[in-house]
Amino acid sequence: MGHLFALTEFASIEFLHADTVEDGLETLSSEPVDLVFLDNRVPPHQRFEDPLRKIRACSSAKVVLLTGTDLEDLGYDALPVSLDGFLSKNELTPASLTGILKQVF
């Protein structure tokens, strides 16, 4: 079973899912989206920079990088300014998810 979160503070949130960058971009062009959780290795890309450029080109949504890899292991000393936040899959808890939502909004 996946993670289940009780985010009562954010009860009005609707979650959308896309398996690929192309599916996500299609959703971004047809739905109002406030926040994108971008997986570091969303198929078919191996890193987040190219998908992030495509998202920024078509949407003003905030973008949080979701990854199981530390930023340092990705080659960054700090969060790139092109991202609005970072969330580690290894530390994914209701508190960390709530914290990132508060940080970006």
C-alpha cells in the first residue's frame, strides 16, 4: 500500500497524477494547477532540468522536486532557484508534506 496522509489543513486540495512529462504538460495546459511535484527521473528523462523548463514554459505552477536522492548527490550545493522546494522520498511524512505546502504557499 502507498502512503496515506491525513492533511486536514489542506482538505480542499485535488491531486492529479501524470506518468510522463507529456501527460503532465497536457494536464497543465487543460487544468488550473498550483503545484507540481516533479520526480527527479520522470520518464523518459534522467534528470529534472528538461521537464522543469517545459513546465515553466506553459505554467506558473510552483514546482517542488520530489526525489530519493540528496541535492548534493544531484550536483547541487543548494536548491536551484528554478525550483520552489525540495522533498525527499526517503523522508516523506505527513509533517514534511505539510511543511513543503506551507513553504511554497
